[in-house]
Amino acid sequence: MTSPSLFIGSADGQSIEQPGVMSNRHGLVAGATGTGKTVTLQVLAEGFSRMGVPVFAADIKGDLSGLASPGSSNPKIEERLKAMTLPSFRFQGCPAVFWDMYGEAGHPVRTTVSDMGPLLLSHLLELNETQTGVLYAGFDVADDQGLLLLDLKDLRALLAWMGENARELTSTYGNITAASVGAIQRRLLVLEEQGAEMFFGEPALALDDIMHRDFSGRGVVSVLEASRLVHQSPKVYAAFLLWLLSELFENLPEVGDLDAPKLVLFFDEAHLLFDGAPKPLREKIEQVVRLIRSKGVGIYFITQNPLDIPEEVLGQLGMKIQHALRAFTPNDQKTIRAVSQSFVANPSFDTAEVLTSMGIGEALVSVLDREGRPQPVSRTLIAPPEGKIGPLSPDQRRDLIGRSPLKGRYDQSVDRESAYEMLKNRAEQVQADEAWKKEQSAKDEGDGWLEAGEKKGRQRQGVGEAMLKSAARSIGSQLGRQIVRGVLGSIFGGRR
């Protein structure tokens, strides 16, 4: 049986298709603003859905939601349909689930501090090398002490406890300074001001909930409402996408090249994934992109300038769809030359010249054949989408969210016992024990034997007791009260 193909468009009367078996080799959709990238993304998402492939797509402009509703004809679509031979075409919507980190335009999206991990979290907080080392130490302390890091107050309580007990911790975990701990705490405040606390907590997003099909066998398209997120918290957006990649890479089994991918991801504003990323994180991204295709996952980056993607990642992208670029400056002209040279040349036209002359809905397309070899670039008319072009109305979106199979699963956040509560309980127990000892001491005041015993007990006080007493002072202090008063949301969560 022939494996399915993804129909992209038509060039000189010939269909341009990407074999399903090669669609886990990733791809790129690029082009200047207003050249049709979002519609192309919609066409690709619909095509994968028809193949039975689940899709996760970030909706940056807020107009991708229309794919959940049938489209309608207009003169431009009719003209496009006459200009190409489509395998089959009818206006229809895709099965879709909507997600929103703020919980307003879709199901809330969350993860936990521990699942985010110190590498991504240090990048998100823009920590320097020393502060990153302290954060890594914090994760080790949490593991050794059995403390779950599920939300922002957990991380705050742990950091405060580490600061109070730095002397005892240094011999095991390295130098922990008050300055570094304070700097991390301040960066957490900045993150909170950006509204990121809504992202971190439980219930965390389950991968299975973005990897399912509907009753007819079509892949469900998960649409992340990201327009507000990108403008207010671009680093949180990037950190979420990188976390998602990491989770898929670590949890999915090896499957090799399937007839069609198990999941396809579309990451709009892809440059945000790499902007300001330290070298270890960029190397991690490159590694995941290179290896995740063996898990049956395809990644498609959407960006204005393909040179925004690091060369190491760009070289791993099999399918390339390049919409028109504009040449207003000498740098623009250099970009056009570089982009044109990244394609396998087509002798029938000058790639660099075509790059600046294409109209809306046209693109230079290069696909892989069934052996994984890049084909010569084609000037392609992109197929029209079957779904609605543009956003759903608020009433339509609310109706679909209300009928979602995931309704109620993520709506309410859960705050189970974790690091903050555990440290607080320990501290309260230590305070209660100290109060009891003081009461007993007052009753037996003047008793020399008791005084000697108490002196001996103080001399034998262990490190653990000292740390718990210090934690009691920390959580009962002004800082502890500020944590209780100011951090009501959740952020990041539990190491598995």
C-alpha cells in the first residue's frame, strides 16, 4: 500500500507533494509579512489532519482558529482551484482543540518547575553562570530532601531555605551565596509581573492530549492561542515550546520512519526559540531537532527570515516553503542571495529573481522524495484551505471549547502538598518543639541537672535540626509572609 502524501500546491500543472514517510524530516515556512505564511500553515495543518496526523500549532496572529470551521468560496479561491488539479477538495473544518496559557481562549496550559528543569528555567530567568549553578544546586537539594517543586511559591520557599542554610549546604552542593539567591528571587518577581505564574503548576499538560484522532480517524489540531503570550512574555512562549520538544523527546519511543508522523508541531515566530539562548541550550535544541524525527515527530518552523534559524538547525529541515522576500536594503539583498542558494536550483528560472516577484499565495517549494533527497525548487501556487480563512467568532470558539473532550480536565488548578507546604510544616513543628522546650525549661528553672542536660543537648544539636530551625525563622520572617501574601498562582512543576 502506498503511503499517503501531503498535497501542498501546483507548479506548471504538476502536483507538489511531500511523502508522508518523509514528513518527520521537519520543515520551514518563511516569507515577509503579508505573503501568505499563515494560510500556508493552515493548509499544511489541514493536510496532516486528513492523513490522520495530530497537529500542535502556535497561533501567533490569532487567525488560525478558522480551520475548525468550514470555509466558503470567493473569487480568489475559485480562481486558485481552476489553476490547479486537486486530489479532492471540499470546504470542511478540522477537529480542533484550543489551548491558552491564560485560560481565556482555550484550555489552560501548565507545566511544573521540576519538569521545566534548571537549564530551561535559567534561560527563562536570564541567569548568569553563577546563578545558574545555584539553581542547579536547588534542584539537587529538592531531590535529596524529597521536596516537590510544583509552583512558584515552592521555588521561593526552597531558595529562602537555601539562603538561610547556605553554610551547611556549601560542603555538599558548592558555594551558595545570598547575592545569587537574591538575584534569582528578583528574576522570579520579574517573571511573575509578566503573568508567567499562570503557566506553572498542576494539572500539567499531558502529551496524550495533543496526540489523538477523532472518531473518523482525522488528526486533531491543537491550537495554542499565543498572540497575547508572545507580546507580553516571549521568553515564556519560547520556554514552553522548548519544554514541549524536550518532553516529547524524552517520553516517546523510537519508531523510525512511519508512513506518516505520529505528531507534527508548527512553531510560529521560531526565532524566539533561539534569541539569547546560551550555547548549552542551543546545543540541546539542535540535538532534539536532529533526533526527535526517530520518535515520529515532525517540526515545522515559521519565520519571516529563514536566516533567523541557526544554520545547524536549518540544515536539518527537509521541506522548505519560501514565500516572497522584500529587498529594501543591502542586507535584504544578501539574505535573498543566501536563501536562493539554499535550494536545489531549477534550470527554468532564477531563484533569487523569483524570490522578490512572487505574489500572495505563491511560494518557492522544495520537498523530499521517498528516498529523502531534496527535489529542485518549484514556483508553486499554494492550495486554498478547506477551513475558514481568519479567526472564529468568540461565540464559535466558546461553543467548541464547551464541547471539547478535554472540558474540565485542566480548568481548575490543583495545589497539592509540595516544597512550600512541607517546609512550612517542618518549620511549624520546629517552632512547636522549641516552644515546648522553653516551657519545660521555665518549669524546671534552677534545676542544675536539667541545665546541664540542656547544655549538652545544645552541644549535640545536629545539622538537620539547625537547618529546620533556620527554615522556621525564614518562613516565619517578613520574606515568608510576603510569599504567602503575594504568590497565589502557580509556576513550573514536579520532577518525575
